[in-house]
Amino acid sequence: LAGCGYATLISALDSDDTGTLSILNGLFKLPNDMVQAAFGGISRSKSSEGSGNRVPGVGTGAALGSEECLARCGMGKR
């Protein structure tokens, strides 16, 4: 199948913090007036409300959707 195969994920992390910084997860939880104050009047538009629900949760990282991909390519669980 096209697009099926192995992939390699390469991450570069500095020595200060080897964790994940998930800015969007926190940003979408803030009230709009706080976002406006923090970013100089730039606000989330009405059309972006609810967009935070589409941001993957913290810790899902590159593993998001891997089971679906394996099943679609007939590779089964690892």
C-alpha cells in the first residue's frame, strides 16, 4: 500500500529540559481577555473557539495515530 512502511522520528532536545513544551494546550484553556492582554490585543477569533479540542493531549506526541496506521497497512500491533 502507498505510504505504508517504517518511519523514523528524530528529535533534538537541549540539556535544559528534555520534556515536552505544550504551549497550545495551555493557551486554549485561558480566557480570551487574558490572551489579548498577553499578546498585545491579538485574540482568538470566534471561528477558532473550540480549536483547543483538536489539539492532541500532552504526552501523545508522535505516537498519536500509530495503531491506526499499523492496522491500515496490515502490520498489526507491535
